[in-house]
Amino acid sequence: MRRTATFLPAATLAAMLTAAPLLAQEVAGDGTSEGTLASSAALEAAVLEHTAEVEATRSELGTFLESDVAREVAEERGISLERVQSAAGSMSDNQVRAVAPLLERAMEAA
């Protein structure tokens, strides 16, 4: 009897510790993993959208830096446009996103 009294709480605790992470992963109320799949799809869509936005901004930046306006401004200020283009090519995604509003204003003004 004493062995059963020790075994039952230990088995219950082990079952609870094993089940808790599994239950935490269930998103949908019916116990399916459809919510997890939807979350994965939403995450993938967000990553693809972010990548597309950054690549579009990179392309616009490259186009702007090849424009006559950019050349004129660089010459007036004594800036090497080649160095600017090189630096622009090595920008991180966060840096590209930070430059996007400035690029938009510069393109509107050009």
C-alpha cells in the first residue's frame, strides 16, 4: 500500500510535467494543431512581405543613387557617389527600413 501511495503521486506529477508542454503547444480549442499551422503560415507570410519590402527599397535606393540628381548632389558636396553606392549595398535590413522614409522624400523632391 505504501508503494502505491508513493507511486501514484509521482506518476501523476510525471504525467502533468509531460502534458504541460504539449498542452501549451495546442493553440486551437479543439486540441488540433491547426492554430500552430496557421501561425506558421502567418509568420512565413510576414517574413516574405518584409523581405519583399526591403528588396523593393534596396532597388529604389539603387535607382535613385544612379540618377542625375544624386550625382549632382554628391558632386556639390564633395561626396564620392561610388562610396555611397558601396555602403548602400552593404546595409542591413533595419538600415534599409530606416532610410526608406528619407529615400521616399528624396525621390518626391527629384
